Amino acid sequence: MIQPVAYKKTLTGKSNAHLITFNDGRDYAVKYYQTGFEKTLANEWVAYCLARYLGLPIPFAQLVEIPPEFSSTIPELAQMTQTKSQFASLYVPDCFDGHQVTAVPSISNRKNLAGIILFDYWMCNRDRTRKNIILCDDGANSYHLWIIDHAEVFSSYNWEFKDLEYLPITILKSATHQIMACFIENEQDFHDQLEIIQTLPINLIEEIVSLIPDDWQVTSEERKAIVSTLVTRRKRILRKLMEKFIKRVYLPIHEKHE
């Protein structure tokens, strides 16, 4: 397991991520368990694993252990809850968030965009803002798009068991989704991605959830509810949400540009 060697800074955002250099020579955005944000780490872990399986453009991440003797020397870390494991996402340098780019002429990985949108609806990610994508210059007046920060999937960073049963099933208000929709050339991309999500093995979802560290305070009942919610949403809800998005967002955007 990689070890921390240098603290750089606290990153902006509600989930209080910290930029730390590890002994593999790379920088990671590290999130600690926080009171008031109790489900942040579990949300990040589940979303990351599923996004990676689906081939979505999400930076590499892993569970890490920050030794107490390291954290205690850094005032910003000393105040954090010291669980055994933290969530570390590889920091992608020399990129911009969506607010920092005034115009996006082209996205080189546009084939991923329908998958990102459906993933957000499946996971009920209500926080796909322009700050939660990063754009890396890919040459030829084009950007490669990455998705980051999934602390608020399942609609909240501090959801409780009962909340999962009543997740929203409406169109998400996301200007970022609208930007992505502009670059999706074929409506069939949505249907192809839906099939991939719907055929993802249930036992894989169960395994991912089972690997949530115990000291992240996710009960066995909550773990079962995560699996049940994901299976139910993809089977009974996701297609309807996809069709609503296509009708209300995707098609009007493309009809306007014809």
C-alpha cells in the first residue's frame, strides 16, 4: 500500500479533500471520514468502483491508510477523524474545472458522455456541477473530460437507511448534463449504455459494497439497502429517466442546432 510523504494543501469543496503526495511519486486528493458527512467515503467508493467497471473517465482511486503520526504533524489533518482507511483519488494536473473553461469546442471522449449521464441518474447524483468535471487540453482545440467528486450520490453525503427508499426519480437540474448532451451525436448511445448498466452482475455490486471499510459506519442494513436500491433503480426506474432526459433535454438541444 502506498504511503504519504508530503502534505500540499486543502482542496476547495464541501467534502474537505486534502492534496497529499505519496511514495509512488503521485499526488492524490484524500478524503477523511467526517461527522456531518458520514456517507461521503462510502459514496465515493461505490461510485468509483462502478464507474471504473463501466469504463467511465474517472481518475484512478484506492483506499489508503494515513498513519496517525503523519496526520498529527499537519494541523489540517490532525483535526480529522482517524479511521483506518481513507479514500484517495489520483489528482489530475494541468486541467480545468467546468467553470474555468469559457467555451468547450469539442470533447475527445464524447462516446463516454451518455454513460456519464445515465450513471448519474442511476446513482442519483444530484451534484454533477461544472466543478465536478475536469477538462484536460487534448490538442486540436479539444478537451478530455473526467468526472470527479461523487460524495453526493444517493442524493446526499449523509443519507440514512430510510432515505434510499425515496430517492428522487425526476430530471436532475444539471447545466453540466446539458453541456454533455450537446456533444452526444447519436441517441443510440443512451440505449447502449443502459444495456451495459442493466447487465452488470449483481454479485459485483454486492462485492463492492462489502468492501466498504467497517469504520466508515455503514451498517449491514444500509449495505443491503445500497445493493437493493441500485438493482431497483436500474431495473424499474433508469429507462424511464433516460427517456425523459432524451425527450426534455437531449432532443430539444439537438433540434435547436439543426
